[in-house]
Amino acid sequence: MKRRDPFEKYAERYDVWFEGPGKEIFELEVQAIRKLTTDLPQPWFEIGVGSGRFAEKLDIPWGIEPSTKLADMARSRGIKIIEGKGEDIPLPDNLLGTAFLIVTLCFVDDPEKVIAEAARTLKDKGFLVIGIVPAEFPWGRYYQEQGRKGHPFYSRARFFKCRDLITL
């Protein structure tokens, strides 16, 4: 079973979280990322755009998403979507000013390849913005425990320690 399968099966459940129990967390994450994006070079592109919630709030006009159902939700929010995986981004080299991986890296099949693909598509002075829930922090430990209990998303997630992400 591939890592993205629960996102196809439970797309609505995933998307509703942003308006229900996850609303405050989502807003805080958006605020934190927005502080980082001042003056980042264009064009912007999100890898693993999901239902388009972050892209919509952060004015990221396009992205790539493997789940057809989530891609359709993102389109309904005005995001231009390429259906595909971050391990194989069908864009030319040196195109993007900034690529975003917002709480996505833990769900991809090959994190190293996704980062390499992002780097390939970035201009020489481009930026890669990565948002994670660190494994060693309280939320990371909480989500890992939920995964051990069979949560459909977190049971397939690979949480990174900050130092491991830096190594990648």
C-alpha cells in the first residue's frame, strides 16, 4: 500500500480537519510560514498541495498532488494542479523561485528524492521552505502515538527529527 492511499480514501476527513479540530493549529502554521515568505522569489510552487488549504492562504498559485480527490479540492480553491508525485516533478530545471513542502515530507515515499527534485526545479537563488512536525517535539510524539493506534494518516507518516531533516 502506498503512503498516499489514505489521502484518497479519506480526502473529505482530511480537509474538514482544517475547519474543525485543527483550525487553530492551521492558522498558527499559516502565520508562521507567512513570516518566512516575505520577499521570497517567485514563482511559488507547493509540493504535496493537498486540498489547497495552505496554497490558498499563502497565495501559492500552483502545485503538485498525487491524490485525485485532494487535487480536485485544491482546484476548487483556485489552485492550478499538476497531478503527480514530488519524486517526479514534471517541470524544467531552474524554473521556481520558491518551493514549499508544508507538512508533506513525512508522507512521501522517498523524502530524499523529493528534496532533490525540488532543488532541481529551483532557480540558482531559489528557496525551499519545509514545514514539519518534529518527531522529538510534543506534537510529533502525539501524532506518532496516534499512528501506533492506527490513525489512517499518521500510521503511514515518517516523522523526522530536526537534525535528520537538516542532514537530508
